[in-house]
Amino acid sequence: MCAAALYNADSSLRVLVLEKNSKPGRKLLATGNGRCNYTNRNVTSSCYNTDDNAKLTKILHAFGPAKITSFFENNLGIITDYKNDLAYPITYQSKTVADALASASNARFEYDTEVKSVVREGMNVIVNGVYTALYVVFACGGVSLPDSGSDGSLYPVLKGMAGSDSFERLIPSLVPLKSSDKDLRKLSGIRQECIVKMDGREERGEILFTDYGISGICVMQLSGYYNRSLTSGKPVKYLTVDLIPSMDLKIKKKVIGDLLNRFNDRDKASAISGLIKKPIAEVAVARSDGTPNGIASVIHDFRINLTGSLGFENAQVTSGGLKLSAVTDGLELKKCPGIFVCGEALNVDGLCGGYNLHWAWASAMTVAESIYDEYEEI
């Protein structure tokens, strides 16, 4: 995107993309289960975690959803389709976006090229002792999904220029959570519409029970907060789930009481299996005192004890990285002019729903604009 935006600003600029993989966009191809939810109509800074909210707000204001979709349609030729507020390429294929971006500039791509060193020499920056440029952009991702190539290998190079105090600790975000509750294993593979509550935060959606704990978008939305709390020494010990959010507690008690009375010849889990999936009903009955009020209370406030999360290999995004406060409004390193950073390498991570890809595009376009403005003044 940065190369495409530079080409749009001035097609005569010479741009070289050093790509560690054998083809571009490998991580992009995996987004949205291969469908590429590339932005969201509701993008605001409140949808992100960062160390510099004012700077983030300024960038998102300059490059909001309308500007991103306009670039996609006018510069990439990608027609947008919406599912509620989520924007997708109308093909619903990440490959459409990856291919369009790769061909949207006159940049030269060097594949299978791993960056080992970046050194400032006078007005120029030397990469790998071979490539000389006026400006270098780090668009190297974080450490989530390391098989995609973004494995954090360039963080030491960045730290050498920005200083180790300029980094927030790296934490998995948008990642499934683990639990020690043995009865959850009986529910492995079951999905349930619910409301999940954690430490005053609330998400509605579909929970997925697994053999290690819980997953689903509503869980992963809370996982970044969970992991940051864990590393700060203030761990969240549990979350609660309303397994039938369409009914308040009073109605749950009445409906369960009616079902137990009507089908008193059945075991209690079978009697209420028309209200909630039988395996969940069995666990709820086992956790309760067996009364309608007790069963309803468990279903209404189903507690899940937490013991951690899965790692970066299962995380959709990295929380942490180079602090946004360590770069200018144009995302240039304050301590090393000519070096720019965009995307997941920065300490900005968002909710699921197109927010992280939006940050990738907005930050890349910010860098392109900054480089062009500086180049114009030379």
C-alpha cells in the first residue's frame, strides 16, 4: 500500500520493495478467512489499543474509511461490498487485494530477500550493505502468525535505531483463551450465541468451546485486554457468559421451571434441551443445585476460569511493538530521520472487523504522504 500510494503521488519515484517471502501479501491472503474484510465504517481511535491516542486519532481522521475505500476503488480497481459496516472486496477474496496492490505501482520487488541491516550514512540509508535509498520504510508486521514471515526478526534492527525504551512488550491479541475448567471439554466444538463479560467489558457474539478453553470473535475481542492485564501483574481470573442473552434472568427462571414441570419424567438436561443445547444443559445442571432458579443462574452467569491464551502462532495481531510516541505524526523515527514505520510493527492493535487492516492502509498512506512531502522539499 505504501508503494502504491507513493506511485499515486508521483509515478516517477523509484521504489524498491524487499520481500522476505517468495511472493507478496502472504499474511494478507489469510485475513478474514481469505475474504479480506479490509475496513469498517465505524473506525475510530476507541477501537484500538495504543500508547499515543492523539496521534492515532489524527491519522485515522486523515485517512478514514471513506478515503480508504475511495483509494481501493479508484487506484486499485477494487469494488467494495458491505456486510453491515464491514467492507470487503466484492469478490470476497484476499487474493484480489494482494494482486491489485502488487501491481498498483512501478515498484521493483526483490523476493526471498531478508533484511539483515539498516544503516544511516549521511543523507542515505544503506540496507544489507547493498541497497542505497533516501528513505526506508519498515512494514514488517509484528510477530503474530510467524509462518507468514512476520516473525519479529526486524525488531532488533528497529530497536537499535529507536532505542529499546521505545518498545512496548509484545503480546498476542485477537487470540483464543485457555481455561482450567475440565467440564468445558465436554463442550468442545459447540458454538453458542452469547454475551461475554470480562472485568466490566462486554462483547456479544458466538462463543466456541474448545478442548483447551474458548474461542470465537467475542472472546478474541477481549483477549488483548486479558493478556495486557496478565503481563502488568493484574491478571483477570475469569470471565462470565450469558448463554441465552435474548432472555433476562427472570424469564430464564420461569421458562426452565415450566420445562422441568412439563417434562418431569425426563432428566433435567433433557427436559431443557429445547431451550439450550443438551451438552451445555448437562454442564449447567451439574454446576447448579438442580432447581430452576439455580440452573437459570448458571446459564445466565456461566463462569469460565482463565489460565492464559494461545500464543502468537494462533493470534491474528500483535499488541505492543514500537511506541507510536517514538515516531512523528508522519510515522518517521524521531531518533533517526529517514526511517519510517507503518502497520503492525507499531504499537497499535485494533478490534476484529477490518480495524487492523484499516490501520495498515492508513499508516502506509501516512508514510507515503510524509515521504513525498519531504522529497518535494529536497
